[in-house]
Amino acid sequence: MTSSGSDPKPYVGLRPFRREDRATFFGRDREAAELAARWCDNRLTILHGPPGVGKTSLLAAGVLPRLDDGPVLPVGSVLRPLSVPAGLIPVDSDSRVFSLLSSWSPHEIPTEFSGLTVAAYLRRYHWSPEGRPVMAAIDHAEEVFGSGPVDQAHLLDQLADALDGRLPLRLLIVISDEHLAPLLDHAGLRGHVTRSTLYPLGPLNVSSALHACRRPLDGLGREFEPGAAEELVDDLRVTLSARLPTVEPVHLQAVCSTLWEKVRGWSRPITSADLVDSDQVLTDFCHGRIVEVAHDHLHGDVDKLIALLRQIAVGDGTDGGDLPAPVVRVLAERHVLRLGPDGLYRVPGRLVRPFLRGRFRKREEEQPAAADQLHAARHALHHGLFELAAKHAGEAMRHSAGDARLRARIESFSGDMAYLRDDLDEALVHYRRAAQMFDTINGAQQTVATLLTAIGRILMSQGQFDSAIGELNGAVRRSPDKSVIQTELAWALWYRGKESGAVDVLDSALARKGDSPEALRARGEILSDLERPQPALLDLDRVPHERPSTRAAYALALALSGNVSKAVRAIPPLDRESDGPTLLRAARVMEAAGNRPEAVRLARRARQSTGRRPLPPQLAAEADRLIRS
């Protein structure tokens, strides 16, 4: 039973069920048992269905409680957690990968995941000598395909690599039907799809809907009079022209929670005469969502949006041409529209009658809670809707009085918005303010360290290396055992021209944690630049060569050790985005190969590079030597 103080609530309403709601989650026993078994048995399982059908609820309240004895990771998400400042994520990293790893380990400081692939993360944090399966889930995987500059295939490639390896991984992906096809089109994942991989979830049949309606009342000593629950469920099946064989879970919850508000103080059984007007409840359900969407996307023109949706309700659907794409997407997410197999969006059958006959009542608008506003801002930012994200963040801050932690999170989020707009000075203002606010909250020192690390990275990108060193020293003091923060400090020292200090910091970090990929990568790259190829190769052989800077350092170390032909083949592709150190390493390889004109050309490009981090003094001098030669 879900309760708030002395006010028990047998129905969750319009939000998804959570794990703690399992005592009131009924109607999905068969699906929960089947999905749990498939997840345990298959390398890859995909739970799919339309929005609002209850996928998140089935996972949280139905499946996870059945696996309490097993090693199950927290449910993963590709939405960046609020605890991870955008400025913390390396420019050449996939933010979706970083976010997923952070959500799987919510109690770790997120800097620890910098540079890790999905497979490397699982080996490092969840490897079991007994070979026990690692149960990992990704909910709302459709967000992988959200807008943004990051190639969505990169995360899918990493998931496929993890499934291909020897890890005892059992991966469950939860995704909307709309995005199932592009997921299955991924070549690496396609090879893991078998007859039992796909698990479609549909609406509730009549028997299951009756269980979901009646059984939550058991623990409260309440019940429906014979025939009343049947009448409620039957009414949710009636459309303008037919009787549906199933009931939408979100509609059932809307009606049942409204009914409970009416009868909760009574002691007698609920009768047919007590039932609420389902059409009006569903009309209000739609109207609330229409008001939100109109205010967010159509300058508050609620009547226009209602008129367009009524046209869709009486017509053959829309391909989205009648409405802006973000509006269609959000209306589908909020269960007002549904994508059909023909690619057209329609008003779901049970909502057509309320749309055409219902009264859209003008009611006083309820102000969403500050935490909900911040969640909406986070979602908008993920889809690149900066103005909408700023609007929600502003509303969240205005209604967050008295909640110091929430206000600090909103301040950090404001820094994220500025950072992603490339307004680095504004990002620094917000991140510093957030760090000061978190510094006054007990138990928030790791969060402060995270923010200071993000500040240090931004300062380095601006060439303010002394200031960066100061901020990063502050981060190390608050979290001295985190090697990735020490690695950032080492880079700041390196760019400031303090080579020995940088190597000493990395030696110390690796003495604590010898398998830190970012510390190994940094030390390998720096040792390569310092013409110490053998120890450089020892470090670089232990990390992936995904980043151009790492591949170029590896090529340079090979050339310095005498393996010039292999070094030339190892040079990464170079383009306009290549940074100065990468270009200079390639230039030094070409010098070793005897191609002086190419070496000079690349050295000039390195000197002219306008990347976020310039050449440190010692490398600038090396570039000048090559150009003069």
C-alpha cells in the first residue's frame, strides 16, 4: 500500500508505479513473471509498447521485486542525472554513455566514469569471480534517439560490444514502439535478437483490469459492491462506435484515483451509484496535458490546440504535419496521441468520445511542484529546447523556497544550460554559486568536488590554468581518493608547464588505483610527449584508443621506440576539429618517417589550432622547432 502519512492511496494516479508501490500493483502477474524469466535467461531482452501502457510500472513494481536476491543494477537512463554537471563531461565523450553509467552507479562520484566504455565499466564495477549474471536495465531507451550533436549509434555500439564480450550480462531495454525499429536496425544489436528477445506489452484485458481496480482496496478493508467494478471497467472500453477488448492502464488509474478522492472517507462498499463520470475524468485528463503543451510550445493557445486535436479525433489521423514535431512528440509521451502502425498519429479510441462530447472546463491551473518543473527542464534540455528548459528552471527556482538542496540543483542546472550554449563565463557563475550552496549542506562534499572539477575543466579550456589548479586542488581536498579528479589536476599542471608535477600527481593517483583508465591515458599521453616511449606504451596499451589524442600519442610512442611504419598507420584521421596536441604528435611521427613537408604542415596547424585547450608551452616550443626546420 502506498501512503502519505495517515492518508493511504490505493491508486498511484497518473505517475508510473515505483518499486515501493508493489503492494498495490495488480493485473500484471503473468507479464511480470514472464519478463523476469526472459531477462534472466537472455543476453538481450526488449520490452516495448506504446506510451502509457505501463512499461516503467511493470519493470519497477512487477519485475524488480521478483529479483530481490540477484545482482540487479539500479534502472539506467540516458538522461544526464542532475548530479552530473554538463561541464564535467569531456568534449569528445558521449554524454549518453556517461549518463547511463552514472545512473547505474548513483552513489559513485560521476568523475569516476570519465573515459569508460560500457564494457569497461561493467568489468570494473560489477565483475564477479563466480560469473554471476549482471542484470542491467535501461528505461525510456527512446531517449537514446533524442536530439543533440552526439551520434546515437555510439551508445548502441557500446551496448553491442558489451553483449558480444565474455561478460555475463543480461540487458533489458525498455523502449516505446515508435523507436523500436531504429533500435532493431542497429547491426550490432540485431545479432542478439532471438524469438524470445522481444516482449510486447499491451493494455490490460478485462480480467486484469478488474484486478487492478479491486485488489488495491484489499489492504484498506474497502471493496466494490458486486457489479460496480465491472461497470467501471466496462465504461472504459466503450468508444463512439465499438467496445474495446482492453483497458488502457493510464485511463484506469485516472478514473480510479478520482473515484478514491470521492469515497476515501466512507466506510461502506463502493456502489455503481458512486462511480465518477469517466468521460469527464478523461476530458480533464486530456485538458491538463493540452494546457501544459500549449503553454510550453504554442504561446498558451489552448483553444487552437483543442481544435486541431478534435480534427484529428474525427479524421484519419495525422503524420505530424498539422502540428510542430515537438508538440506531436510531447502529446504522444503524455498519452493524448498514439502512433499507429501506418505511421499516423491518432487520438486513442477511448479518448475520442471525451474529445468530441466532453466539456473542457476552465479550471484554476495547478502550479507543478518545483521538483517536477526541474524534471521538465531537464527533459527539455535533453531535446535541445533551451528556451523551454530555461522557462521551467526559472519556475522551479521561484517555487523552491526553503529547499536548499533543490535550489542548489537548479543553480547547477542553470550552469548546464549556459555551458551547452557555449556561454562559459555564465556557466562558471552558476557552477560556483551551486558549489557554494552545496558546501553548506551536510553530506554534499562529493557534489561540491564534482562541481569544482567541472569549473576546473572550463577554466582550462579558457587558458586560465593557475585558476584551474586552484579549483581542482579544492576538489581533491574534498574527494582525495578519486583518481579522475587528480587526473584533471595533472592536466592543469601539464598545460601550465609543470611537467614533473603532472607526472607526480598521476603516479600518486595510479598508486591508489592502478586501473584508472583516465589516469593511465593521461600519463601515457604525457610520457609520449616527453619522449619516454616505453612507459608510455605500457600505459596506452591498457586503455581504449577511441580518442584521437590517445591514438596520436600511441603513434608517437611507437615512432620514438623505432616502429615508424606502424606509427604512421596508427595516426588517427585528422580534420578541422583536431586539437593542437593531436596534430603535433602526428607531425612528430611524420618527421620520424622522413616526411618533413607534412610534418611542417601539421606543426603549423597545431600552432594555429583554436581548440578549447591550446598547446602547453613545452609543446608549443616543439611545434616552433618543427616549423623552423
